[in-house]
Amino acid sequence: MAAALSIRELRKTYKNGMEALKGISLDVEEGDFFALLGPNGAGKSTTLGIVSSLVNKSSGSVRIFGHDLDTQLAQAKMCLGVVPQEFNFNQFEKVYDILETQAGFYGIAAPKARDTIERLLHELGLWDKRHVQARTLSGGMKRRLMIARALVHHPKLLILDEPTAGVDVELRRSMWKFMQDINRAGTTIILTTHYLEEAEALCRNIAIIDGGTILENTSKRDLLRKLHLETFLLDVREPLAQVPDLKGVTARLTQEGNLEVDIQAGQTLNQVFGELTQLGIEVTSMRAKSNRLEELFLSLTE
Amino acid sequence: MGFRAIWVAYTTLVTKEVRRFMRIWPQTLLPPAITMALYFVIFGNLIGSRIGEMGGYRYMEFIVPGLIMMSVITNSYSNVASSFFSTKFQHSIEELLVSPVPNWTILAGYVTGGVARGLAVGLIVTLLALFFSDLRVQHLALTVAMVVLTAVLFSLGGFLNALFARTFDDVSIVPTFVLTPLTYLGGVFYSIALLPEVWQKLSMANPILYMVNAFRYGILGVSDIPVGAAFAMVVGFILVMFSVALYVLNRGIGIRH
């Protein structure tokens, strides 16, 4: 079975001499929920731009479900839906017309597209706005409109370039659920995001790119295993006056008298809890101090 | 994409383009109607009555074909130039670029949109002209063929302009500094027989002269130039400009990084 996306030795040098991609190779399996992460200017947008035919590559190859962009461009494009980072629809067109036009560009006549358009408008909460000009929508609605537009031709591979940038927490959660639902229904998803908790919550496999090179490309589980240290905040019932003596664990007090402990790879929290119980210290709640993926990301890209 | 899917994509693009210029009709259809009505009143009626005959016809009758052609030229050009540049500017061109629509279909769609606007304005101006003159078309097929080919040619010109344009200024430079002078000097208001010999020869290098005269021949039956040469030239220009536009599109110049 062909990979949903297969990239080989992809290079891109812009006219100003900037080498954005230095021969990256990448595979995304069918059905995956894949994150492509990297700091600004790392090469994410260039990679996705080449896959979407918006950027000309310098060399290398890209295949979408086995269709080579150089020789089977139309077939490759039929498999692909793209949700870009910036709003890129005609702001003066009506919501329904934007979707109907996009379906037409994929050879789907208006009567045939109607059911899909209506379903997407309902699922993405845009049905009541179907007859208004796109410019009157809120930022979150515009993002959902771009998702609906990308799905109107039933693509097998969906690229989401920072789909939840600038949307509120509630809406972000509902968009996460929508993305998980369409992934479960069989659509392969490639996501870029600056919210690393989003990648950690949604994705099964992750690639980290920086300086035009892939630094990591593995499963989320394997990636998180590479963390050597994780810090937890333990809220205690009675504020502590001094740091308790915990064997093999570095601990600190917070200003509120709670405990902050560093757990090394291979250590367990059971040991810490056991010692705290022996010392008569009751823990009422616990949370990780920072996003685990974020720590790893920073350590790789710094 | 199969033929049926390409046809759907083409009609979708044309519908989008026609819907665009109809939606903003106060900017696209009304101004040329008002401008041409003023030309008819001032040049045709007030000044024309003192000029007398030109090419064997009343001055008003002489300038009507030229003014219709002038409105077709400027509107087909500006429709494609502004519409395609706006899609670049707003990045909505990406809707087309990520889709499987072949480049020649994109080009054909935009050109058809430009032709539709050019002909729509041409029709409005023709209807207005009926209030001022008694239009009797001598060669209907030739007249229609020339106006359609001219609209195609200038739609292609507008498309090329928009492809290379980086700012809105770039879209207005060609119409202001090239199209308008060539149109005014293209025999819209006078027969080149009135000019000194050297200017007559120079005028023959102006392609718009051929189109205006061929169109005038279709309506009035008089022309300063051989009509066959006009058709050959227009068709030749269309083939060259279509090929250039398609080449530029395929290379992604002006639309892809």
C-alpha cells in the first residue's frame, strides 16, 4: 500500500539564495495523524507549499498516495485538501459560493456537491452564515470555512497548517474533536502547529524540522521517551517549611510551600509518593510543570 | 481530470468571473455607459454636427463603431487584469493552484470572463448608440467575429499584465500609458486618410487601428485598411499571447515561489 505522503531528498533554494530545505525525506502512512513541527523559518511551510503545488521545488520527489507530483499532478491533487495558515478566500464571496466554487474546481458540479456542502456547513457550525459574505465572519469561523473548503472534494490526505491559530479554547477543543472524527473516518491528517499540546493530544507520529533538515521523525511515544527529565508540581495539604529529604530526587519548594520534584528517566513517582507518605506529607493534587513535547522540542531546536 | 470534470471546472470559473463583475456593476458596467453617452453627446452631436461627413458617413455614425470597440477593449482588458491580480493579492489564487484544474483551463476561464464583460459593455454601448444614430450592420458575422476576437486578445493581455504585476500600480500602468493612447490614435475619432503621409504610415503600426477599422467595416462597410489583414493580425496575436500566457503559467512565474 502506497504511503499517504512520501517525500524523498526534497530541496528548495529560493531566488535570494536561501536554502529552505536541505534534502528532507519523510513518509506519512495512510490513516495517520501526523505532526510536522518546527520553529518559524524551519522549512515547514516550504515543505507543505511544495506538497500543495504552491511552491516549486528545486529537486527531489513528492508522491501523494503513490501519485508523483511531476508526472501525475492532477491525480495527486485530487487526493489532497489544504487548509493554509492565512485566510486565502475571496472575502467578498458568500460562504456557500466559496464551497460550491471549490467543488467545481475539482470537477464536482453544483447539484452533486450540495449534500456535502450542507453537511460540512452544519458540522462546522457555519450553516446560519451560508449566505453572508466571508469578510463578515469571525476569525474562528473563517478558519472553519477553510476547513470546510478543503474537505468539499473528500480528500484522502488533509494538510492543516496551524488550523487553530488565534481561536479561543472552546472552539479549539471542538475543532480538535472534528479533526479526530475525520481522522477516525479514514482521512490522513498532517498538522503543523505552534501549540505543542495540540500535537501531543492529537498526533500519533511527529517530525521535527529545523534549518531545512528533519531532526526527528518517529512516533510520539518514542519521542516522549527521549525526555530525560520531567518536572511535577505536587500540591500538599499543609504548606512545607523546608524541602523534605527524598532519596535520588531533586526537589524544591514553591512560594506557596508546595513541592516541585524532578523525575529522571527510569524513576517512578511511586517512589516519591512512598517517601512522602512515610514523612507524613499528604499530596492533594499533582500536575506536570510544563508541556513535555515543548521541552523536547526546545532541546532539539535550540 | 476527464473532459467532463474539466468542463465543470471551466464553467465554475466563468460563473465566478461573471458573478464578480455583475456583483460590482456600479464599478464595471455603469461607468463605461456614462462615459460613452458623454462621447456620443459631446463628440457625436455637438462637435460632430460641425465636422460634417467622414468616410462618407455622418460623424456620429463614423465614431460609433470605434467607441463600441474602445469600450470592449478597455473593459475586457481591465476585467481580467483586476480580477486575476485581486486573486493573487488576496491569495485566493491558491484555491485554483491546489486544485487539479489544468493551466489552460484557468487561462480559458479568465479570458472567457473578460470576453463576457467586454461584450456586455459593448452591448450596453451599442444600445446607447441607437439613441444617437441609425445603426445598420452591413456584415453581421464579420462584425461579431471581430468584436469577439478583439475581446479575447485584450483579455489575454490583461491576464499577462496581472501575472507579472506586483502592485496595483502595475495593473493600471499599461491601460493608462499604452492602451488609452493606442486606442485614441487607432482611428476611433478620425479616418487616417486625414493624416499626413508619415503619420498614416506610423498609424499602420498600431494594432488597434486594424481592429477598429475591421469592426467599422462590418457595421458601415468602410475601412482604412484591408479587413483580411486585420483578422490575420488579431488571430496571430491571440495565438502568440495565449502561448506566452500558458508558458508563464506553467512555469509558475508570478504565482508560485
